Amino acid sequence: MTASALVLALLTFFLGRLLISGSDDTAAAKDSVADDPTARAKNSQTGGGPNARKRAERWDGKVEVMGDGSTSHTGPQPGQLKPKKLKPGQKPPQFVVFSWDGALEGDDRLFSHFRQVAKESDAHMTFFLTGIYLLPKSKSDLYDPPQHDRGSAAISYPTDEHIRTTLTELGGAWKDGHEIGSHFNGHFCGPKGGGDWSVDEWKSEIDQTYDFVKKWKTNTGFTTLPPLPFDPDREFVGGRAPCLEGQDSLIPASKGFDWRYDASSPGGFQAWPSKKNGIWDFPLQLLPYPGKDIQVLSMDFNFLYNQSKGETDGDPAQFGVWRQTTTGAYMNGFNRVYYGSRAPLFIGNHFEQWNGGIYMDAVEDLMREVCPRKDVECVSFKELADWMDVQDPQVLQELRSLDPGQVPAWKTLVK
């Protein structure tokens, strides 16, 4: 994805959502944690759809190469957090989820770089793969986007070399314990984008995402490369829509694929997650911006707009200050919940070198600072959903009643 394409796609959407006064934090946070008691009481495991049944199957110990050889089933994913129900009086871990939209290994090698940073920081992450990043431009007519001409996209198709390197990183990331989720395909925003799509149109987009992952060997001709070590039918359990648009139609569409969460909400306060229509809702979050009585959504683009008005090549003299401010906002958000409600912290990012790469640097600063702590779990969205699923619904309801910075009496709250 080119920086200009992404900025144009996101600019209009985020313009009205960037800055919110911190004075209404408590009231708004209480409003945002309201939840449907009926939905809370439901079993959080997915139903009996084909993907859910595949995930529940016991592995026979044999590697199964699937389809045209693009994917394989190599057993349970290594190194996953074992979800445990909170014991009476136990304080929850501080969960932090780092996620990346697009997940292309470009010339800047940021995908592979952050895999290494995660290893050194004891962190798992979620990589939201854009499906057409495994589709050569010469085969672009295989993509039939909703409400747009066949083969069109709001982002650039990858080079053959970038497809090869991305495949390597995807396989390695999964073996490292990271989640591979979906960022869908054409990155359409605004008019005729995901916010205008019907449930059936979103189903088509999801279907095509699976297809591009399952048939990359056929589509690329790279038949000598090894298959991905995972089966997307088993592993894909959630995604994030481009520009955070279309969640109302996306969630019912994704339930048909047995997905368990959605990260497409345009933002909320730092509160314990709830469900929408039976799916875990993991939104971006508003974090206290250093030196101002405002809060900024926890994604790189929002800091870019606040600091350089959306210009990806701002004043180099400000890069140091902007990096420090962005890291400071992340740490403000972390400390507010770490010393308060222990609500999970969600950080969203793109593999982009905007403003000299300072937003990459800020994420790395945060990851290296907080993830090694013994009471912090830097996990994927999938691992967080696993943990949430085994908790007592009444305990989760009480956790959602907390303000972000509120320190409860854990011994009486977790009964």
C-alpha cells in the first residue's frame, strides 16, 4: 500500500474522530460499557458451523497439505496463551494487543523487523492480512469487489517479490504464535466502501479473502514455495475493516464464517470488551494525549493527523517531539488501566514510514517497555478472545462497570 493511497482513504473518516475532550471521560466510559445481559449469558463459543467444527477437531499428528498446496494443517498453533479463569480475588493480567493492518513485507522489512522485536519482548501480535497482497497484479481480474469494477482496488497490488517475502513472513509469524486475521481486500472507504456494503456483499468480500489465501500457488505460479503452515478455515477468527467502516453489516456476515471477534469499531474508551450480536467487539481506544486535555484514537494515523495534519513527510525538526508525544500517549493509556481497571489496551498500526518512521518507533518503544513485565500479557486478539471466553460472565459484567482508571477491590470484585 502506498502512503498516499492510505492517507486519502483514511483522512475523511478520521477527521471528525481524532480529538475528544478528556473532561467527559468518566461519563462516556460508563455509557460505552453497557452490554446486553442476554448476550453475556450466552455460551461464548462459536456454533456448529464448518470452520468451528474444523477448529474443534483433534489433530491426528499428520501434516495435511490442502487444496493446490497453498496451505496446510500442521496442528495446534505453537506457544498460545492458555486461557485460565480468574480465581477469587485475583487481579486480571494487563493485556496489550498490537495489531497491524495490511501485513505486507515491503522493501522496508517492517513485518520481519517487528517479528524480531516481538521475540525480544515476549509478545504476540495480530497481523490483519489484506487478501490481494497474495494476488499478482496480472491476476487482478480475479478480484470482484462489491460496488466496484472487477480488478479495481483503492490500494496498490503487490510486486511478485513482495508476495514472496510476505508469504515467508506470514508462515514464520504463525509459527511464532502470532495471529493471522483479515483486513479484507480492496481497502475501499467512503462512498461505495464497506460502510455502504450489504451483509451479502461483505460475505462476498470475506469469501474472496479466503480464496486468495487458499489459492496463492495457482494465482502466482510460485509452486516451489512451501505451503503456509496453517489452514485459514481454522485460523481466521476475526478482522478489521478498512477505515473502520461497515461493522453493522460486517458482523452478521462474519458470523457465517464462525468468526469470534471484530476489531472494526471506530473507537471507544478503555473499557473491558463486550459483545455485539454475539461477537467480541475490540475497538480502537481513546488515549490521553500528553500536554493537552484531549484524547486520540490508538492508531498511528490519528497521531499523524494531529501532529502534521495528515502530511506523511512533516517537519523533520519535529520528529523527535512527535515520537516522544506518541510514545507518551501510549504509556498514558497503558498506565491508566495498568494501575486501574486492567482493561485491555489495543494499539493499531500500519507498516508505514510516515514522518520518518516515528510511529513505528513509538510502538517499538511501548512493546519493549511493557511486554516483558511479568503481570503483562502482550497477546493477539484471538488469544484475548480465548481468555474472555472462559471467564465468569458476572465477573466480566463487573469489570465493564469500572472506569478506566478506577482501582477496584479485587478481592471482592472477583468472587
